[in-house]
Amino acid sequence: MNVIKLDTNRGFSMSQLYVQIGYSRQAQVQMQSRLEARKQREEEVLIEARRWRKQYALVGSRRLYHMAGITAVGINQFEKMMSGSGLLVQQVRRRIITTESKGLKHIYPNLLFEGYDLCGVNELVVCDLTYYQNPSGLYYLFLITDVYSQRIVGAIAAEDKRSIHALEALKQVVTLRGEKSMESTIHHSDRGSEYRSDAYMAELHQLKMQISMARNCLENGYAEKRNGTIKNDFLSSMETPIKNIGQLRAALKEAVCKYNFEVVQADFGYRTPVMYEAWIESLSVEDRPIKRLYDFSRYQKRVTWVLKGIKSKEN
């Protein structure tokens, strides 16, 4: 049935109707035009979003918005569109224990336990070992991150967990930053055997670095987070399947490059780690932002206080 009839059949003209409802034909046409333009704009944004999502399958929508340089819609609208189009990140979590901390050889305290204020790069690097598993086998990733800029400064992929690979990642840091800049830098890791070997300890002492060790994964959270980003946001979403250690090393190199040079950080005003380091370098020392690390001693005191309260109630 045709709802829009001729004026003679309807008994009145559309012009008369618009007058009665106080709404002009021109306004109706303009509104329809705006709706069509908005629909077209959103379709174009989704096409661009799908293109970026294909390349960065596990990068969050808010970060993807800034990386893609989208301006046609606001960030809240963009997130709604991503949700409505099924483009949100779906995390798959698996865990394999990689830390072997048996023995008391080369054990150091956690220098960051009571919090710490960072004022620039090369003050603190954190290290961690994680696994990468696919149908072709189980591999290991040794990553080192500068906490102040969140830049990954060392990355090695290997077929085993020997400390020689951790040492290779550390040497990458020295090559990038310079041996002189490593003096007094805090080297923070877990108590894994790969970071407590004689050769690794000798290199840290040779570089005159301060040694700090976490007692558990929570106290090494800055490194754990970066490992998860590289493994889950990049390597697990590679278009080309990784079938051997050579391909994994090439993929890791590409992933670290993308992370350092392309992935923006909300904490840095949506700059990449490399962009942030360049911006910091342009500031005077007094104007550089201070990064305050978490104070675990305060958390421990709160837990102790709660446990004492529960115990007193039971008594």
C-alpha cells in the first residue's frame, strides 16, 4: 500500500500539513540529508576501523581510535560503534609457569617495594620471561622495558629458557642506550634462574647497575603487562602463521617496532613510547613529569590491619 498519496486523494496538501505542525518541508529535507550524511560517515569510519582491527586484532578500541587518527566521530561514539559491530577485543587467557626461583643464589631485595619516583629514562628497566605457544611448538620471549617511557628496549625470542638469552636481551639495551647510561640504573626482575646466573650477575655488576628482585609476579607487574601486550596484542594476531624460531624472531622484531613507534599511550597524551621520549628530551629536567610507582608496603600494611581486625572479631 502506498502511504504517500496524491494531494487530491489525501484531501490536503503536504504544505498545509507542514504549516499545521510548525515544521517546514525544507527542515525535513535537511534533517534527512543530515541523517544520510551521518550514516555515510559512520560506514566510512567502520571501514577504516576494520582495516586497523585486522592489523591490530587485540588493541583496545580507545587506543585504536587515536592510532587510526579518526576525527569523523567522537571517541565515545566510536566505542559504541565498535561494540555494535562486534569489533571489540576478545581476550583469551592461558598461563604456563615460566619462573623457576629455586635456590638462594644471587637473591636481592625489591628496591621498589616502598614505591619509587622516576624522573626520566634509564632510571629503571624491568625484565621478564614469558612463553609463546602455537601448533608448531613452545617458545620463550625475554623482554626488557624502560618503565618511565614504557619503551621495550630489549627483546629476544628463544627455544629454551637459558640465561644466555636473557643476557642477549640485556646487551640490546646497552647497544641502544649506551653503556655509560646504565650506571646506577635499577635492573628489576623476578627471581627466575635466568636472571640469577653467574654470567648475568657478572654483566650487571660490570655495568654498575642496581639489582632489584620481585618476590612474586605482582611486584613485577610493569614487566608482566608489557609481555602480555607483545604476546597477545601482536604475536597472537599475526596474519602469517609462525612455524619456527626464525619466523618468531622476525615477528617479535616487527611487533616491538610497532609497539615502540606506532602504539599510542593514554598516559603519555596519546604519544608512542618513542614520541614520548623525544618530547621528554625537549623539556628541562625540572619540567619533566614524575612517574610514581606503586607502594607495596602500604598494601601490605592494609592487609595486615584487615587480618588483625578479623582475628580480633573471632576472639
